[in-house]
Amino acid sequence: MVSDCSADDSDYRTLLSPFSLLVVIRTFTELDRVDTLLEALHPESPHIKFVVEPGSKFARGLGAHIEELGHHVLTWAEAQAKRFDVILAAHATPALGDLHGPVVVVPHGAGYHRIVEWSTGSARYPTGLVKSQLTKPSGEVIPSAICMSHEDQIGQLAESAPDAVDRAVVIGDLVFDRIVASRTRREEFRDRFGVLPGQKLVAVTSTWGEYATMRTAKRLVRNLLGQLPMDHYRVLLIMHPNVWSADSQAAIMDQLRDARDSGLVIVPQRTPWEAGLIAADVVLGDHSSLSIYAAAIGCRFLLASDGSKELVPDSPLARLCAQATRLDVDGDLRRQIEDHVGSPPRFSAEEIASTIFQERKRSWANFRSVVRSRAGLPDLVEPPRTTPVDDPKPDFGRRVTSWVATVTSDAGDQPGTGTVRIERYPGVVAEPSLHVDAWRVADYAETNDASRYNCELLLHAHPLSRLDGEKWALNVLQLQPAAHDDTVGAGPPSGARNTGVAAYRHEGGCAVRFVDGTRIEVGTEDVFAAAVALYRLWYDGHPLDRPGNVAYSFRPGEVEKFGYTPAP
């Protein structure tokens, strides 16, 4: 069947389609969902048009963005003037009844669970299943198909809109099936997020509104970066599209500047988020769909913000929030995360997934069958190919150039008999008072005087010649005044700090010079490790007057060594 929408332009179109499809979008959240749904309609793809339904507070720039993706966007009047073989929407509103063609609605998250009374008028039923969203004033049911991820959701529909129950179709969840199928790429995704071997990825997720993680626990991200050793952990932030739509990306990035410059990785607006859940070791989140997606694939979950008031009581997501371990956002975050990850889960991923996702591995075929049947077409013999989640496009801030470091050693009477263990925290967000025996370390590239001129160790990670390196180190330790701080050999204003070590890289490794005149040549390019490890031994009274070796570790289970030689 081909509607008049296709017939109108078939004379000049070269690639014809078996049916026409109008995609109705109100928010970026829905667009994200529809991107996956359209993948399932292959190989006989429909002739697709988009239209932005007016009325959402979160639609600024939506139409222009859809056009940038290469789609044709109709005006609302143009969409009303045509008939389509199928109309697809990841929402339910009475306005869909003003269009012409069978309507298929799907949830824009993991099933139907969120109550949005100010939008739907219902304080009892979830958005998408409220009677006023599904029917015309005459009582006529608008959708031809109401797609669901689990049969239990039919009970909510039966209470809210009994006349629409016969339109319910349990198809499963295409996004969940896609995430599960893409878990084979976990290590690749971890690489893309900058996760190193031995590191754990902590993903902070936030929905939008009053009970969102980023509203109720705004300092959580900063505190995580300040309390978790940066060589042990990477922190990722994934926020609901409505968070970005209600503000501007520039304003949000500006608010997160210190966190971004302290190692925070962000999934920017309008970019794929699924890889973040696949890559994560633990998710700290709220009552959003991402929480149950994460838990259902076996990712450990801690509840950082309780938005149960916005959930249908006893829904799978409400149960997850009620049963989850709660994170004390003002407490010791490292201890809580390590205790949680180290303990057995209360429920298996399978137990969680089975409460909300049926028809697993069949959702893509089920959805295509529903759409084609509404278009009057038989289903295809071959099931659709489940495509992998799209590659993430993470945002990284500036490199860290100042640190708070805790350095411990289990060395015996002689250096080289134990291991120096180093934990680093970004200086912008770290609180030295929270860390026992903490030292301040800065790189020459640090531009904040308070960090650069008030540290125990100053490093020059960019290689210098030995001659220039010695000039720089001597000026640092002798506090010689200079006209320009950023030139080789330049030092701070007199008396500006109590730096005990200046270390620099050179073509053969690095050199570490102490304030007492001791100079050590080190056989490693890691100037940070060389400086802090030798300073720990020197600080503890170990003699450094003869060649030796030092074992050091930034991460549990990973020990490296370097040799050193006293130099004149």
C-alpha cells in the first residue's frame, strides 16, 4: 500500500519505497528512541517524513537538528494535509488524532513508569498510558497499536483506558536488545572513554527535573573526582536530553568546567549514550530508564537520588529504586563504591530484566511486523539485522596539571625492598584534608599560581635538554625571580612556596633535584612517578647516595620499576 504522501513525489523520486511513514517527534528524547526503531524496518525501508509536534518545552532546535541528520521535516499543517501508511510516535498525545493514518505509539524509555501530572493531568498513571493522551474528545482511541515492553503494562492500560486495551502489543524493548547485543564491544568502548587497564568506570546518570541526580546531588560529580584516585577510577556523566534542552550546552559545560578539567568524561547532548552503560562498572543514578537498563545488563547500581514519587508504585523501576543500595552522597564515596562492588548483588541481571523486558532478541522483528501490518503489508521472511549501538563521542576536558597525591611505602631498611604506592587526585577538586599525608604536585603547565607556587613537587613533563632542565630546576628550588614564569629557567616570586623537589624529563629519562642539592638521574620517562617515589624515600630518611631500583604502583596489581643513579 502506498499513500498519497508517496504518490505526491513519486514522479521525481528514484528510490521508491513500499510504504510511507510519518515520524512525529516532540523532544530529543523521542528522536533518540526513534533512531533505533527505524533501524529495525530494514531491508525494505519506508519513505520517511518527520514532523515536530508543537507544544513541548524541550523542543528548541529540534526540527533543525532532524534536518541536519538528513531527514525531510514537514510543517504541522503539511503533515495534517496528507495521509500516511503509518504514523509513528514515541509519545501519546491527542494531537496525533489530527493526523491521517494508523498510529503506532511506543514508549520513549524502558516501558511506561513515569508519572508526569503537570503534562498528562494524571497523578496515578504513567505518561503514555493516560486515557486523555490516547483518545479523542469523542472517546475514539487514537493509536492502532500501543507497543509495550512487558505484558504487565497492559494492566495499567486496562485501568486507565480500558477501551484501548485491544490495541496493546507486547513487542519487547529494541534499545535493550541492542545494548545486550553490543556488549561484545565493551573493551572497545572503555578505550573510547579513556579507561585504562585496571581502572573502573563510574557512570553518573541523571534524568531531568526535581528529583534528578544533578538537581539533588549537584556536587556528586565533583566529590567523586576529589575522592576517587584518578588512576583507579574514571568518572563518566550521562544526562537526559531534557537536561540539555532546558539549558544550553555551553552553559552546562561551563558549570562543569572544573570537573571536566579534573578528568570528568561527558556524553554530550545529541550523541549516543548506550556505550556508557556497556562500559561502566558501576552506575550512580536516579529513577531514569538508564538505571534499569544498567542493572538489567549486570552493571552494579547505587541509588544517588530517589525520585520514587514520580514513578508508578510497584513498577519495575520503582522496585529497583526501593531495593537498591542508597548512596550517601555526602559520605565516603570511595568506601561505599568499593563495598558495593565487592559485595554480591541482591538480584541478578536476569531477575531484573525479566520484570520489564519480554520478547528479548525478538523485539526488532516484532516491531517491524507491527509497522508493516498497519501499512497493510506482510512481514518479511528474514528477521531484521540488529545493528550495534553507535560509537560514543565523549567530551574530555583539559589535561590535569596539578594534583594532590598520597604516597606510601612499605620499603624496609633499604630502598628497593618494597613498593611505593601512589594515589593521585586532581588538584582543582581534591581536598587535601581528606587525604592522610597528602602532597601537592604541579606541572610546569599549571597556570593557577595558587597551585603552581604552593606545591611540594614541581614537574616539567615536557622534555627539556639537560642544560635547560637544570636551569629550570635550580630556579625553582632557589626561588630566583624571573620576568616570565613560562620560560625555561623561570621561577616564582621570592618566597612563594616551599617546593622540595623539581623534576624534569630529558632525552635519556628524567632528573630529580632536591632542595638540599641532591640530584638523581632516573631511568624512566614518567617524571611524576620518579619524583614522588624518590621524594617518599628521601622524606622517610632512606639514603639515595648510591644506585638503586624503586618499585612503584599507581593501580592495585600493577607494579613497575625504575633504576636511579646519584648525579654530581
